[in-house]
Amino acid sequence: MDLRQISYFVALFEEGSVTRAAQRMNVVQPALSMQIAKLERELDQRLFERQPKAMVPTAAGRMLHRHVQPILRDVAEARAAMARLSQSVSGRVTAGILSSLSMSVVPSVLARFAAAYPQVELSLADGYSTTFIDGVGDGSLDLAVINKPNRRLGLMMEPLLDEEMVVVGASATPLPIPVPVRMRDLVELDLVLPSARHGLRLELDRRVGAEDISLSPQIELDLPSAIADFVARSNRFTVLPSIAVSRQLAEGSLRAYRIVAPRITRQLVIIHHPKSPLTPAATRFVEILGEELSAAAAALQAHIVTGPDPAGPTSR
């Protein structure tokens, strides 16, 4: 049974006449009759009673129609969706992007998106998860990238990336604890972290709290880019997502160290309002963003130190 046979069968079922069904399918009558006969042989069932002026469905024919009609409907919907994709993408997209991403992948995402979809107006807001949740909820944002919350939001949520969080320090500052870093050894570092208002800190505290560990940094900053620049100029360390410090890692001003026992990751998700499905333009933006994030995360693996620190001793 193939799609052509199903189409011919449904046409004959609904028209009740070989002549009208053939006209509807734009084929000659013998071709349609041949395919119906072939289908009956394949199913080993008589699908129609041949009467002088009509083709009347049998019980088997009526059952087959109930099963195949949804298939043709799904095919029609798929074709319509593909047709919409092939049309020019336009409109306006307003999106919230976490500040920890704005200095890393966002420029490359913007370059790709603007080149591919010049008719789309794109407005990006730089901020934090709590602000973006409110913005998507009240409709001022079409979508947002946030750290996955531990509570239900009443919004649509789609996974984007599981990103590794790492210990980060200046490239010239030896790490005073063994590498890879055990989570319990984080308490021995002079850390600079975001405050409890920041989604990254909330996620970090949740992860270390599960291991009965508490972090008490002397300095708190809510801008990951500022944290990275400060750490690069001091002998302090921080814990941030690797993508947030991708520029400094590539330049060599910072060095990243893997955390184990257990590893720490943050989950990035896309949120949008359930009553406002993503437009084709917004869908394209999310696709490009996901591709750039995945590529950046893969490339950063080469910059994460997983063995003895090349800048100095790793054992006490």
C-alpha cells in the first residue's frame, strides 16, 4: 500500500464513482481501477461493491477509510508546513538572551540570522531569567533563553543546551587544588560569584547544596563578563559556564578547569507563551542559536583543563 493507492481509494470512497474519482485525481479511469484492484489483492479484501451506477464501500472499505483518512490529512498538513517554510520569512522577533551568552555566541548568531533573513526585525534584550519569565508571560517578549527553573512556569519550555560549568582563573595564576576539581574542594578557593539574585548562582548553590557544601564568596558580581575580566586581573577564581568565558579562553587570558564528583551543568531552555506559538522567524532564530551554542560548547572542550594544571602544582 502506497500513498498513491490510498489517495485513489479515498477519492473513490468519497465520490462513489470511478469516473468522478478519476477526474478528481486527474488520471484516466483504467489507471484508477487498476490501482484499486491491486490494493484489494494486496489486502485480500473486497473494498467496493460494483453496482451499475455506483461503487458502494464494503465493511472492509469503510474500516480502511477510517484508518487512512488521518494519514492523508497529516500529509496535507506536512505539505502546507513545508510550503510555509519555503516562503519568505519576515516579521519581528523580540527575544531575551542571558547576559552570560551576550558576549559569546550572540554576535555570530546575529551575523548568521541577519544574512539569512534580512526581512526580519530582531530585537534582543540582555538580562536575567526572572526578568525574561515576566516578559514572556506578559507578552513583551516572544521568547527567551533562561536557566531551567525548578518550578513550573505556566509557559512552554523547550530544551536548548546542557552546558558545563567550570572553575575559571587567570592563566598566570596556579590553581591551588588538584585538577580535575572535586566539588568539595571549591570551598578552598577565593571565589568571585554572581549574587543570589542571579540564575547562575541559584543553580550553583542548588548543586553544591545537594553535596552539603556552602560557598561564601567575598565578592559578588552579577555580570559574568565583569567577573571574567576581574578574575583575569587577580588571583581569584570563579565558577561560570564555559561559554560565558569563551572569548577569554580563546585569547588565553583565562584558564578553565573541569569540576567532577559530580560535574556541574546548567540547562538552557527556550520559553514562550503557550497562547503564542513561535513564528517561522522565531523558529529560525532558535535553530541558529542552538547550532551556535552546540558548536561553541564543543569547541570549548579543548580549552578545559582536565589533568594537572600546566600553570603550577595541583596537589597539596
